[in-house]
Amino acid sequence: MALGFVEEWIWYDEEEAPIERARYAGYGFPVRGANLRSEKLALLRGSGMRHSSLDEAGRAAREALERQWLKIP
């Protein structure tokens, strides 16, 4: 699962990735050792920099944990 996530979401600075580099420059982000793919970064930017694949029950559990454990109002 972790390898699938990395393949789908991450690219590395040593890769030949001119389009990714150009998109990062356009977003104002520096290229680091590991970077989010620009299509995934665009997805996050459009959702307030939050993304989740949790179903309804998972979202409810996360919200309960945030309220109780992290003390988020």
C-alpha cells in the first residue's frame, strides 16, 4: 500500500521531470528530495490543502479523535 501511495503521489528531484519542475516553479514551491506530483498538489490546493480517502465512518472517527485527542474545537 505504501509503495502504491508513493508511486501515485511522489516524484523525486533526481528524476527527469521537466513538467513537474515547471509546475512547482509556477506554484512557488522549491524542488526538494521528494515532492508531491503536481496533479496531486493541485488537488490539495483546491481542497484547502486537505485530502482524505476515508469513508463516512472513517471521517466520523477521525473527527472524534481530533476533538478529543487533539482538542480541536
